[in-house]
Amino acid sequence: MRLLITGSEGSLAQSVITLLLEQGHEVVGVDNFSRYGQIDRVRRYEFYERDLTEPQAVREVCQDIDAIIQAAAQIYGVKGFHKFAADILSRDIVLQQNLLWEALNRSMLRMVYISSSMVYERATQVPVHEADTNDMQVPLTDYGLSKLVGERLCHAFHRQYGLKYTIWRPFNIITPYEKGEDEPGFSHVFADFIKKIVVDRCNPVEIFGDGEQIRCFTWIGDVAAAIARYSLEPETDCEVFNLGNPEPVTMRELALRIHALARKRGLIEADRELTFKQLPSYEDDVKTRIPSIEKAKRILAWQPKVNLDEALARCLDNVQL
């Protein structure tokens, strides 16, 4: 198949593209480099630098496309979600509907939408199941809301026009390719901690609130494997799947694990315990988010292969001091 991968230069899309090419698919990538700027790399696929909020750009990149894997989004850590709330909510919804209309006009086979565990922000119990969003209050953050609206657009286009979709909800992807930034909260928390603890040697390390927020981190390769293997299969027709590693950890414990692994590898001094400096937390910061992956296990026989400590070790192996 000839597949369009949006947000193609992000780390998840890059992992998915590698697997799709190995499967024999023809890949067309599109990205606007809005997050990190231009990326110079060798590409084994056709590539366009375009802004998908512009309908003409969407029409151009969708020529002769059989299906779309829609991974384009403005993705940040918790602080970035709040700072760029209007950009995220408005632009991500516009590009999603642009792609859906073009998929419909060109009679494509389906839209594969990369959503987020952030749709579960208002969950009242854990672990969260795919159907829980049917009875849940809408997310408080504009990023979470943008993802939920993106999903609803897929449902709506299917109900009215019959366009098939597959929706994936990854939980806190962990990847060695994301680098922390100087200001805490713009990158994802694991990348922030690695930069602060290992690269910058900060001690105390900054942490939002009491650090008792609970998350589950999923190795990028496990998520990419599911997306590449099952996105076009009949088992995922018009279905939603959680993709996560149901191994809960507090943010404080995450930092301590990174610190311990870095000491073990000789990346930082072995004689000093890690301490914390608390930053004000956000009122909409979710205290606990844990996935149920029973649906993916039952229907797809998918489950994560890499646990948290191994994922962190792989990230530390990639650190440049």
C-alpha cells in the first residue's frame, strides 16, 4: 500500500515508518518541523515539508494514497500544553478534519489516528478502559481535548460516510530520541529528568508538586510495533486500543530510578543521594493514569515487551555527556 504518515519526522512516526518499509509498503511522509526545526536525515521515503492546516497542502500530499496514519500534533510536556493551548486546540483539529475530508474525497481505505492517554484526564477509576471515555467528562487540557475531538471526528466520518478508522491511545511513550529542554515541563518528564539529573548534574532536581503523580511509561518500539502491524488489519476496523505498559511509577520514583541507573553506569557521582525542589503543580495535572491493555491482548495478542527499567537503561545508553 501507499501510506501517508503525517508528523513523519517525530520519533514514533520514524519507528513506524521503518517497520512499514520492512513490510513492503510505500511511504510518503509529511511534517512542518514546527517543534524542533529542520531535521537533516537520510530518508528512504518520499517526503514533503508542508503545513497540513492548509487544504492545498493536504491535497498535494494525498495524491494516490491508500490510507493515512495521522501522527501530526503539537506535543509537549505539561508546561508546553498550557503555554501553547490555543495553537494546539485550534491547529490540531483543523489539520485532522482537513485530512479526513481528503481521505473521504479520495476514497481511501481508512484513517489511522494516533490519539493519547490524555483523553482519560477526567477518569474516576483506574485502570482505564477504552470505553470509559463514553461516560467521562471531557479533558481539562486543550491537548487532551484536541485528541478527544480528533477521535470523535473519526467516529463522525464513519457514521455519516462509512470511512473506516483505527484509533491508538499510547501511554507515555519513552524514547531515547527525545532530549530534555532547559525549562522544565516543555519536554516529557522522563527526558526532563535525564537532562537534569545526568547531563546537567542537578541536585536537587526540580519536580512538579509532590511528585506523587502516577504514570505508566511504554517503550517506543512496543507502540510502533502495534501500529505498524495492526493498523490496516480487519481486527482493528473502527476500533480503539490502549497501548501501554501497565507498570505504575510515581514521578519521584521515576527520578530516583534514573538517578540509580546513572550511578550504576558511572554517568554521575555515586556518593550523593538525589533530592528534590518542588515547583507549583497545575490544577489539571492528573494524579493517576494506568491503562488496561486487556483489549489489545485479547484481540491482537499484543502486550509490551520492554519494562520501565530496561527502557530507561536504553535511554541512558544514548545520553551524550
